[in-house]
Amino acid sequence: MKTMTDTLIIGGGLSGLYAAHLLEQQGQDYVLFEARDRFGGRIVSASLNNDNQGQVDLGPSWYWPNINPQLGALIDALNISTYKQFSHGHYLVDKMRGAPPQAINIGYDIMPDTFRLQGGMQMLVNGLLDKLPSENGLLNTQVTAVSKQTDDTYAVEYKHNGDVGTLMAKHIVFAMPLRLVSQNITFHPALDPALKKAFDSTDTWMAAHAKAVLIYETPFWREMGFSGSVNSNVGPLVEIHDASPEINGKPEYGAIMGFMGINGSARKTAGDETLKKLILQQAVRLFGQAAQHPISIEYVDWYQEPFTATKEDIASSHGVYGINTKDMSHPNIVFAGTEASRNYGGYLEGALDAANTAVSKLVSPNAALSSC
């Protein structure tokens, strides 16, 4: 384990991995810490066959080529194939408990520029990891304190698998939710009060949400004339879409994904197994008995993920992102993560945008603009 580095990146989600990739391109010295036992952060994909092809996303799912230039460039650089979000067929509207859902033929594509990645968003994580030396990344490593030693040196205290250690760094890139930075890490000297207040008031993207994916042998609803898209006032899933993974234009198997409409506190009280039963009952009510026997129900409650959410995130949504990171007491600390992006906050594009901006402050102004 190194005891000194030029740059420490804290957080191994997409933003942290991309920051490491940019530094690697420039031949910079860096270390990447991730508190979880896996890289990817809020990107997590589940596979029916335990391979990198037919994966379904339990975090972010979509890519919009017309508004995601940096993500598009990275997808191209990593040679990842994409496919159009399936949206053909009737749209279901589930207005009232006790009443059957209404099938509506809208007559136009409700998700015209929406794409998914072949192999799931996990392919971004895998592709970036393949470009990074494994010895530069450390899992199960949680930073607890940052102390300024000199004008260009910080002492970073951390816990790795229960052991306490210290790493000296010239620069630090925080690639994690800003609320977690404020609440979980002690700074010496303390963060500027205005900056800390901004961190505390910035909603964490996805942290309030839970997502479920029901996996079937085939996307049977397509044969029934349904798009798989549902708007439900009944729940527990309130927004539902076809998430069947495709290769060469054909689905590998069937998958329906949905966002929970129950808040985090109520979800925790109910418990995952009870919620899965309710989700299955809803699927049968919407799509008939063919939905009765899924191969599996995958479920992630992001509000209960300690390295994503805080208690303040219980009602968060796409809010106002981007911060003024001027803090004269810590001039060599920069902030990445999607919440730090002014233009694309709350999207994967924001994770890349913030990482690019952060790294650009550490190296020459034009050095961090390449995606391949």
C-alpha cells in the first residue's frame, strides 16, 4: 500500500473511474479509493447468465446521444454497442385501485432518443477498469478525515477492511455525493461554511429511489401488443418500462423495470421481500398470468445504501446541481461526481463532465479533454 501519491481520488463510481482514466492518460501518479466492495457506485447491473452481455441495470439505464456528448465519446472509445429503448405497442395507464389498467395507443414514440448499452451500464465500468492498473485502485477503503499539512500536502486518514491508515496526497478529487463529503469526512481546517451549506443542500441523485427489475424467459408483453411502459397511480411501481437486453436487435430474455413510488422510510419498514411480493402482484395485474412466474426479481433500494444516501435524501429528485467550489483553505481539493456538474448534474453525463472539470484543474487546461 502506497503512503504517498500526487492525487487521491475518493470514490470509484463512474466519475472517479473517469478521473483516474484521464490522469492515467496524462501519466500522472494517483490512487483511487472506493468504500464499497465493488467499483461502479450507482452503476450496478445484474445478469441472468453471469456474463457481460445480457445485463439489466439497477441504477442508471439510459443514454441520450443528442444531449450526452462526453458519454457518447466514451461509449465509442470503449467500443460499446447501443440499442434503442423498446417503446412499440400500447402504453398502460393505471389510474385507480380496483379498476383495470387502460391500454392507450399513443401513436408516437414516447422515448424517441433513448438508448441502452448492450451489456448494461456496467460495460462503462468494466471498460474503464480495463484501462487502469489494478494496483492503483483500492476497494473497501473509506476516508474519514483530511488534514492540510503544508501548502501542497494533505494527510488523508482512512479505514481499509477495518485497519486504519494514512495517505499523503498533493491533490484530492472527491468523486462522491456532496452530502456524504460533508457528513462523513472531517476536514482540518474545516470546510468553508458556505461550501458546507451548499453540500448539505445538494440532493444526491438517485438516493431517494428504489428500482426493481422482473426477469422472464421472453418479453411476452410484446406479443400481447404492449410496449411495457406503464404509468401507475396505484403502485408500488409508478413508472415501468421494458428493460429486455438486446443483442443484434433481438432480446436475449424479457425484463420489466420500474421505479418505486413508496418513500424510503416506508420501504424500509415494509422490507424487501414484502415489496417484491407486491411488485409481482402488480405485474400480474398489469400484464396477466404470464407475469406470474419470473425467473428472478432484482431489487435495489438506493436510500438504504450508506455510500449513496443520507437521511436528508428521502425526498430528493433531479434538483439544482453544480457548486461554487472556491474554498481558500483547501486550494488543492476539487470535486467531481454528478452532483458537482452545473450543466449535466443528475445524469451520467454529469459524472463525466465533473470529472473532466476537476482533472482539468489539476493538470494543464487542455489535457483532460480526451475520452479515449
